[in-house]
Amino acid sequence: MKYLSTGEFAKLCRTRKDTLLFYDKEGLLKPRLVSENGYRRYSIGQFYEFDMIAMLKETGSSLKEIRTFMQEPDPAGLLTHLEEKKRLLHRERMRMAAREKMLEATIAFGHEALNARYDVLDLVKMPEERLELTPVSEEDQATEEGSIEIFAEFAEKFEKQGRPVPMPLGFLAEKEKISTRVYLADYFFCGASRESRRENLSIRPAGLYARLYHKGDTQSHADVYSRMVDDIERRGWVINGNMYGYDMASYIVSANPIEYVAKYCVPVCVTGTGA
């Protein structure tokens, strides 16, 4: 049987000598022979043991798990272990995909906010959008602290699922409440996902929307919300759906912690020439 020095075996395995010394110390892969003067010798067949350790490392297995399988071979147990690692990898891949989607949306909202014309009412065609709704009461929104607490609870639900809150984020005011001009939400919303419950799903329909961007504190948003409804009515446009207020990645656009950016959109029917 051919034996290799530590350096030769490291070269065969495409690794480093100190990695082999670490595996020896941890009881994962010990040299087949150790001479009286301390020289280590590995058999060429131990390449397969090294390859198994490398494979288990790639699955995210702990040193303890690897040591167990190396010292106590258990084919059925190993297969069960690998199947569980595959399930974990799938969940991690889904979490990473959700994070990537969240980043893409945040970047897009940031660019949109930086290039927006603020406090200008215009008309825009918007595609259909699937949203997940969470009802909120008037009492919950009595103070800014209360609104933040609601959103924190909202975000915690997704945190427990190991994923970020799906973008976009915002609030919905029902059509019947818009004419009161009271700046209150009936629902908070986020983007719908496969995990969204059917009873929480809502479709923001495609169509023509009145749109307005605003940057300011809470009171200024309440004021501009009322003025937006006034302006829509003055132009002779007819509101025919819910109002949607989108958070526009305020922490990117504004360095002021009490100033935030929102986009307000409401479907309208334009029957006159007031536009």
C-alpha cells in the first residue's frame, strides 16, 4: 500500500497541510501511520475519507456531526441526515430569494423616490398588484408610537418565518372613508407571497390612478392627503376605488428621522376636461 506524506496527501486532496492537521486534531481524519519521529503518513485510499468530509462540510454539517459519521459509519443515518440538509438548503434558498426580491424592490422604490416630482397630482396607468392586508383600528393609530408598534408586530410575523416583509409596504384606506379626508388606514399592506393566507389577500386592480408623491412629517402627510382629495374633486375626477399609500424607502431618500416619503394612489374615472 502506498503512503503519502502530509504535503503529498494535501496536494492530492487539493487542500492545505494545516487543514489536515486540524482534521487530525479534531478526530475527523487521522494519518494511517505516525512514525516514532512524528512523521505522518496517509494511505492513498484515505482520499475517499477526505472527500466525504468535504462533502459533509458543503452540506453545512457541524464538526460533531461529521465526526460521528466518520467514526461510526451509518448509511441509513447518513442518508436521513443528507435529506434533512437538503430540506434546510431549500428553505435557505427560498429565504435568499425573498431577500433578493426585497432588495430589488427597495432599490427600485429608492430610485423612484429620488426622481419623483413631489406634491404634483398626475394621472398614471398602474398594473394589477397582489397585496396581503392586515386590518388596523382607529385606536391603534391614535399615536405615532401605536402605528409603529402595529408595524413592528406586522414585521415580527415574517421574522418568525425567517423571511423579510415582502415589498411593497403601505396602507389602504377604503373608498367609503376617503371623502372624510381623515388620514387613517383601514389596513396595512405588504406584497403577497405564497405564504399569504387566502382571507388576507387583496388585488389592487389595474387601471388609471391619480398619483401624488409627498415628503414630510406625519402632519404634512395628513394635510396633503386632504388636499389631494380636494384637488381630485376640483378636477372633476371620480374616485372609484381604495386609496393606497406606499412607503418609498424613506430611510434612503431622507436623512431626517421624522420625515418620510410616500406615494398616494387612488383609481379614478376622468370624465371631464379638468385634467
